[in-house]
Amino acid sequence: MTAAPPRPTAAGASSDLAAELTRALDGEVAFDDYSRHLFSQDASMYAMTPVGVVYPRHAGDVIATVRLGGEAELPVLARGAGTSLVGQTITPGIVMDLSRHMYGITELDPEARTARVEPGVVQDDLNRAAAKHGLMFGPDTSTSNRATIGGMIGNNSAGSGSLRFGMTIDHVLEQDLVLADASTTRWGVLDEAEMLRRAQGDSLEARILRGLPGILRDNAEAVATGFPEYWRRAGGYRLDRLAGAPPYDLAKFLVGSEGTLAVATSALVGLVPKPAKQVFAVGHFRSVVEATAATEDALSMDPAGVEMIDKTILDLSRRKIEYAGLGRILEGDPAALVFVSFTGDDEAALVDSVDRLAALWEKNGHGYATIRAITPVQQADLLKVRKSALGLLMAASEGVRRPLAFVEDTAVPPQHLAEYTARFRDVLDRHGLEAGFYGHCSVGCLHIRPFVDLSRPGQVETMRAVAEEIKDLVKEYGGANSSEHGDGLARSEFNRELFGDELYEAMRQVKQLFDPSGVLNPGKIVDSPKMTEHLRDANPPQPGPLRTRLTFDVVGGMFGAADRCMNIGLCRKSTTGTMCPSYIATRMEEHSTRGRAGALVKALSEGNPHAALSDERLHEALDLCLSCKACKAECPLGVDMAALKAEALAAKYDTTGVPLRSRVFGSIRTLNKLGSATAPLSNVPGRIRPLRALMEKRLGVARQRPLPRFERDNLPRWFRRRRSAVVPTEGRVTVLADSFTSYSEPGIGKAVVQLLERAGYDVRLESKGCCGRPSISKGLLDDARRKAKGLADSLCASGAVAGPIVGCEPSCILTLRAEHVQLLPDDPNVRAVAERVRLPEELLVEAIDAGRLRLREDSRLAGRTIVFHGHCHQKAEAGTAATVALLKRIPGATVQELDAGCCGMAGSFGYEAEHYDISLRVGEDRLFPAVRAAAPDAVIAATGTSCREQIHHGTRREAQHPVELVLQALAD
């Protein structure tokens, strides 16, 4: 019999264990309440609070943790990205986060087509390294930008490419392992002689190698007949991979064992040739059943993959800037899309396959339209939505009514998919449940997540009833209940019934053989609790009353805004987009949006949430948030950590008072105005080293960071004395004279005024007040509210709301549209102003296209590349399309928009001494290398004043605002 899971130790013993681990490990040890809370959840519906968390730096740390965990009779769990959907990666014992330090690619052999990797390597990072040699890791998961290879090995992951490339199990060649007794070994394919040699003695490895053949021999018939016939499966222990005589491929046998048999510290994986081209046929259908019925026609064309997403996800994608592009290219309002991919080296042949499939669908009456996505640009929006389908579905959550993953990983042979889907929907309808549908039609795997509120009476029982009915339905069609996400806590309970008593008992013998004391992630695959235990939302926390300055327009206010996070981990991505810059720099869970949201949920669940928001440990987690707002746009659930941090700071200052530096940065407009009035004298202190050292000591302003240069001929002064020679024809436009454009970079403001006047506008300058953006970022929300009201009242009194209101600094002008409404939701002036806010680029593009603004063909920009970096707030609140479009209007110029993440400056963040180094590390992630790689004659453009300063500081290249470039190209 398998031993019962060890029970966590008492508090005193836990403290002793933390001390022992700290002495034994080179990596970090975290047993504090916040760290334990952050690792109590994964992306599933379950929660278990661990005793503690460790961050191993190398295999030796893993060995020490397994040894000490065993001695303390505690479970030990190896975890990667923590994106498990069924609860594999939570434990009441010790969590080892292998993603922070153990992410090296130690070997890459293009000729052998192999790579040796540590378990924390992210799939996209491996693919990026392999792509230099025309190779890739075959399994294509939708979570490839954060899924670790170790996690993929743990649950035998697969994805859209499994029709051609199979599952993770098909690509693992060797594994370096730590066994349950902390001994080590390397397993791959072992022939009979090697098995016999290693089976000598009394080591745990020897006992395993002696015992496995006996288990296989005694249960040969059950192994041959007990597994589902369908190949697309990820459940149970893969004894079928060891059936027959040696050699035994023990590396593959361990794939999918969910860390319950051994911990991998390194793996040799196979790589496959990366297709040179990929094209898509995107079919439009009036129902999910109709879409799945078209799968067989698609499969007859030998595709690389066939994917489906339903209207629920399509509608959700249209609501967010980051994903709205797909909706703009669709025909009509489809209830489902099926996108069929074809890969190879001959693009013409691939396009012909798309055309033939479109004709076949039309002939057989499948769908009402098919569009073709041939180029990467045409495919970008499609792939972005496909990879974010889970998060978009989660975004439809209301409070604790969430789409839960308890029947989402079934697979049946594709020829049965349409009938199976219809019957699946009948089960949901009978139980009164809604669900979103998407997944891999090519292999009969649909991800179906019913919306359930587990806090409501009877909903837990309903969920279980549905799970049992679907399990039986899958079995009827010869399918797999776990097809790529594993068993975990959600499905392990049903393994005895699905595999049969004899095969299930053989699996229990395997667990006992490998882990006689039950140290390694017990309670998964075999001897698990019921699927209805450890549910996160069955008894959700009840946060105490809290008055907030900002309005959080979600169920549950601030708590609900933080609790929207469902731990899918998209904020851990590092190769595209902006979210989350500080996580990219530190790889610490608490520095991801997910980690910070979890920390806030813990604080707000306390009896006195206002007091809990003052907790120093909480603010350690919040401290490195750059308030870039990328999470607001890129997180599919729209977790707005910038707003949450500002509110938490405001609550903290209620207790501790406002630090001097925060007051200084919050008053930046006053300081800049004073600096301009006293220039050039005011620019001298920034160049005197002793004064900079004193400023660092007293205010914490980094001495290495150049200070802004004040201009005496500032924008308001210039505007007052000039007279426009252009007769207005297009009505009034108001330009917001922000604190930076006005006093440090007036040339930008002058450029936008001149361009708008040449475009026919009657330009008015609003220079009386501050938007409050600096105050918001420092948590000075009462001050920001006063500034918001004053500015809105001034704009309305001047008649500005009769026309557009624009501004050169995205973080300032977009504050009028976003945070002002959160601060003063019922103020009619604030609402009126928000509705008139636009980017100046939008007006200038319209003017150029209408012929009211003409640009020269022979400007100095003709024939040059403009490398453009967009401001984070602009990306989050408005997008960069208008700016890119404006730059592309410059005749003869080529525009390259960088996907380079956050610059790392983030307003005052990069000026702060304790943040200076990490600010540069964020810039070094992608932005600085991209700028340095630009041709010497390339022009660097950036819309943010912080971005321009950071680019110059980090690369010594000057960046200009796009409107300055347009002015240079303006025809006389």
C-alpha cells in the first residue's frame, strides 16, 4: 500500500526546517506567510498552503531539499510556471520553484537535433535558441511563452502541433533525476545488461530496477488492455511504454508522472526541423457543432493542425486592445472559427492547400466563409487570440463565478468529435451550465470550461455530477479523460474506474516502489483525495469593509479587482509584449502581476484590510511594480496592478505618513516650472557630484541618473507670444501642456502645435494645472483627485470639450481618460473631458490623408529606418497603431516598431536609487539591444519622455518624439 501523504510540521519545527534549508541551499528559502500564500495556488480551482518555498540554484539544492523534506516527513513538490489546470503543482509541504534559477540550456547539438536543458527553461526560449539552427521543440503549447520544459515533462504536455509532432513524451530522450531518497541517476533507454548492472545492491535505484519488471510481468494483460485505445492521453503512469522485454525507455516512462516518482534536474530532449512557412485557412461557422463537423474535411488535407474557438472567446477578445485585431478581419459574426494550419517550405503549395480546403468546405456546406492568413502580419492577431483563449475565457468571470477546468481536457477520436460535442453540450444544458469551447479539433481535444460558482449551494455537487457524466461519455467513445493537462487533483480520483482495478493497482505499486515514504507530490495520479476537496472557491474569503479612493468597477471592489487573477501566468512571459517587466528582470513569483495580485488578495482578506495594506512584506512585493499598466491590456483578465498599487500605497500612507521623496515626485510640475523659471542656473546642480551624492542620501535619487534639463523658453511662454499665420478651418483642438513637454522638452509641444495649426485647427494650450499622473504613481490619490477636478473644470470652462483634447506625453493625456474617471466617476466635467481625449497622432493622420497636411518626398528621413518604441501607458490605454500609421505617412521612410517591452524608466522609478539597477536590467531585456542593433543612420523614435531619457542613458542614442519627425518632413 502507498503511504499516506506526510503531514506538515508544527510552526516551531517549520522554523527549524527553514533554518536547515537556508544553511544547506545556495538558493533562497521563503517560509513567510506571503510566499506561502503565493504558492498555495496554481491555475486550477484548488488551493493548498505549503509549509515553505525554496528557489534551488542547481541540482545540489534540489537534492538537499528532497533529503530534508523526507527527514521532516513533508511532501516535496517541483514546480515550474505553476500553470497547472488540474492541481498538480500545489502541496501542503515544500514547493521548489525551479523556474527562477534553473533555466539554462547547457547543450544544443544541431547535428544530433538535441538539447540538454534545465527544468526551468521556458519553451519559447528553447525554441528561440533552436531556431538559429532551423530547429524547434515539437510540442506547441498555447502557453509556450511561460510553460517550462520541466512542467511539460511533468504532465506530458501537447498542443496544436501534436497531430504532426506528438506529445512531450515523444521528445524526451534522457532525464537527470533526484529520486525520493535524494539519490541521483540518469535514465534514458536501458538495455537488459545495463538494467541488471544497475539493479545490483540496495540503493533505491536498484530496488526500482529490480521491481519494475515484476510489476510489468504480473500485470501484462492489464497493461495491454487497460489504457484507452486513443493515443492522445496524459493520464496515469505510462506502463504501456515499458511493455515487452528490455530495452526499457525509462526517461519516457517518467513523462507525465507529475513529479510523483522523481524530480528531473535536467533533460535531453529531441528537436525537430522548424517549418519555413506556415499558412492558415480560417473557416467561419454558425455553431460549434457545425465547426467540429468540418474537422474531417480539414484532416483529409494533411494539415499541421486544426484549432477551434467559439463565440464566447471571440466576443471577449474584441473587448481588449491587445486582442481586438482579430475581430476586425472576420466576416460577419461567427459562432465559431476553425483555423487550419499548413506548414512546409513551399509557400505556393501551402496556399494551394488553403484554397483547396476552402473549396472543399464550400462544396460540402461547411461554414459560410473562409479567409486566408498567409503572411506573419495576417496571422499575428489570430495566433495571439488562440494562445490567450484560456485567459480570455477567464475574463468573463464575475466574482467567484468562474470557468472551471474539471472537464476541459478530454479527447476522443476526431471522427466522433461532432457527435461528442453535441452530447457534451446536452450534459451542460441539462445541468444549467454555460461554457466556452476551444481546442484542438485535429486530435479531438476540446477545452470546455463550464462557468460555476462553487460558493453557491449545490454547485459543488453539480460540478461533480457533470464530471462523472463526461467521464462516462469519454469512455463510451474510446477517448482519454486527460489528454494533455494530466490528472492532478481534478481527475486522479477517477483513474481506478478508467483504467480498471488491476492496472490501477499496478500504478499504486509503481508509486510505492519509487516513493515508499510518500515524499514526492503524493495524492496525485493514485491515492488522491476526492475531486471536491481543497477547492479554492468553495469557501471564499470574505474581505472586510474598505473605502478606496479609486473606483474598481468589478464585483467586490478592490478585492474583486485583485481576485480576478486566475493564475494562468501570462505575466511570466518574457519574449513578447510588456508584461511584466520586473518579473522578467528578477524571475521572482512575487514580482509578477500574478504574485502581486495574490499578495493583495491575502492582505484584503484580513479582518482589517486597511491595516493589512500597510504590511511591509506586502509592499516588498509591490515595490518593483513599475506601474507600466501593461497588465491592464495584456493580462486577459485585465488585472490593473498600477491602480491596485496606487490604492495600496494610499492606504499605507494613511498609517505611516507620506515619505518626502513621494511628495517631491508628486509635485513635479511645480518643481519643473520653478526649474524652467530659474534656468539655466537650475541645471547646474545636476552636474555637481557632491550635490548629486547629497540628493541620493536625502531623497534617494540615484546619482548616476541624469536629471531633466530645464528650458527657460518653455512651452507656455512660447505659446503666449506667438501668433498663428494659418486661418483655422477644422475647429478647436486643445493641447495639454504637460509638466515634461512644457518645461523640459518644449520643442515637442511646439511641433505638435505647429502641425495642428497647419492641419487647420484653432489650437488652444491648456497649461494651468497638472493631470496628477505623478501623484497617482506615488499613491497620493487625494492630491490627484484635486488636480483631476481642477483640470477638468478648467478645460470645461474654457470650452475645450467642444473639440478634441490632445497631449504629447501619453501617460499624462491618457490619465484624463482612465484614472480621472476612476477618481471622480460621477463628475460630469471629468466624463466630458474623458470623451474628448485623443492622441495627436490620430488627428495628424486624418489631416495627412485628407490632404490638409503635406509631407515632402525629399525630406532627410527618406530612405531611412525609423525605429519606434511605444510608451507602456499608450500601449495599454490606446494602442500604438495611430503613431505607427503617422510615421508610415512620412514619404520614403521605413518604420520598425519594436516589441521591446518596458523601457524600465517608468517615470520616477528609474530615478530612485534602490531601483536604478533593475531599471537598467529591464531596459537590457530587449529595448537596449534592439536600439544598439539599429543601423547607424536609423532614427530612433519614442512617445514617452521617460523612454527617450532611458534610451539615451542606456545606449547613448538620441530618441525623438514622432511629431518632431513629422515636422521635419513637413512641406513648405
